[in-house]
Amino acid sequence: MTATKNRKNYQADFKAKVALEAVKGRLTINEISKQFGVHPN
């Protein structure tokens, strides 16, 4: 039997901030995920 997990839903503005950081290319994915408190996948 598997445990159910609650998925976090992020607002569009938060997603845009994270995507903008990724596109800038100054930080690695791991650095961005730590900065925003999300999983790198």
C-alpha cells in the first residue's frame, strides 16, 4: 500500500520568477531550487 502525497500548487507569478531565473543562466538548477525552496525535478 502506498501513502498518498499532497502536491504543492504554485501560483503563476511564482512559476514565472523561477523560470526567469533559470533562463538567465547565472545559477544552476540546484541553486535555483534551494533559493526558492522547491525540488529540482
